[in-house]
Amino acid sequence: MPTMDGHAHVFKALSEHYPRAVHPMYPPHLEAPVEELLSTMQTHRVEKAILVALSPHDEYLGECLSSHPNRLAGIGVLDPSRSSDAEGVHRRFSESGLRGLRVHHLGAQGSTRAQELDAWPALQALSELEGIVWLYVPAEELELLPMALDHLPGLRVVINHLGWPLPNEFKIDTLGRPTIKGTIPATTLKTVLVLSHYANVHVMFSGQYAFSREDYPFADLGRVVWTIYKEYGAGRMIWASDYPWTKEVPGYGPQLQLVDHFLPNLSPEERAAIMGNSAARLFGL
């Protein structure tokens, strides 16, 4: 099974042909073309990758997937204003070759029924499509996920960035990367551990640079990583680079070595699972 990057972003400069969101992290002129990612992957012997869009625009992502179908799989972004458009989810999968959607909003805090969740129609559609929920939501919304999973037991979920919640605000460092303040461990860790009881929930091993208070190899996150590993096992952890934010610092190569810093006593089979086999199995690649 291949070494596989479980979460990378590629995008073009904003144009009529390639629409996308604009943000201080990705201003209109900034580009991270797929060719550069593939070159970086080749240098470091990473065979495959999961591409994650920046916003609910599938144009460039679909083009990349069409050009490299054996190496890349794609995750689009769910538009919260269209989360009730289940037909639209089916159409995007068919037209752009998506395998999942990144979800930033599940529903209002206090929802008591799965069917009350704003994202419920989209979650149902993803379950029907055997798609994957790429979950990065505020802390209070992560607590709503069990309701959906109890009604959609086959729904597959990847909790992004070690379970850290989507922040309300964050700073951008001099390299254009997010720096996210908060407690270590994150306030969501208890919920992340509860979610380990659902067999189709996975956790992404990524984002360390944004949450740590230390330089590489981000040793202050060691207990968090170990706790997640003990609950989920290597078979439900997915290494990811979060390219291009890590391309220069700490670098793609050092990102690949993080699993050895945090979990030095893994068996070869466990290491292979985190570094690609878990993602390859999830995506059928």
C-alpha cells in the first residue's frame, strides 16, 4: 500500500475560470498548483494524495482529479447556505469526481434530533454516496456528531487536525500560515475520544504547526497524539501534510517524520497504516 498524503490544498490564482474564496491565507494572486505538489511528493516518495478544496468551488479540484485519477482523490467544501441541497451533493460527486465534502457547520447548539441539524440533508446524501465527511467544526458543534452517526451508522468521518475545533479567529504568521491559540489539549479532546466508539470515525494526524507552542517537532502535543492513538489505533489515524502551509517550514520531509517523533514504538504495520494504508483503505486507492 502507498505512502499517502491525507490532506493537501492546491489552488490557482483567482480568476473567472478558477473561482475560489479569498482570505489572508490565500489572497487572490496566490497559487499552489498541483504540479508543484506532485513534484514535492515525488521527491519524498509519496505516491498519492487527498486534495481538499479551499471553498465550495470544484473547478480546479475537478480538473486535477480528472488529470491524475490514479494518484489523487478529492474533497470538496460544503456550502453552509446549500447544506439542504442533497441533489446538489449528488451532482457535484458525479460532475467533479468528489469523494467527500469538508463540513464546517453541522447545526445549532442545542439541537436534539439529527433531522434538525442544518447539515442533515447533506449528511444523508453523503451516506447514500458512500462519501466521506471531512469534519472541521466549532467545538460546540462536534458534540452534535453522535446524533447523526446514530442515525447514519455507515457514514464515514475524518475529524480534521487532531480534533482541534475550527477557531473563530486566528493570526497569520510571516509565512502566511495560521497560528491558532487555545488550550493544549484542545477543549474538544474529550468529545474526540467519545467518538472513537464509532467504528467509521477517523482522526487526521496533521496541523501540529498551527496548534503547538513549540518549534518542530512540536513536543507539547505529544500527550494529545498518544491519547488519540490509544483510543483510535493506527488503523484510524491518517497522516497529512496540510500542504502548502508546511512546504517551507517545517518542510515536507520533516512533516513525514512527525509520526516517528510522536509514536516511536509503532510496529511497521502500524506506521504504514498512519502513513498511507488507513487513507488508501478509506478511499479505495
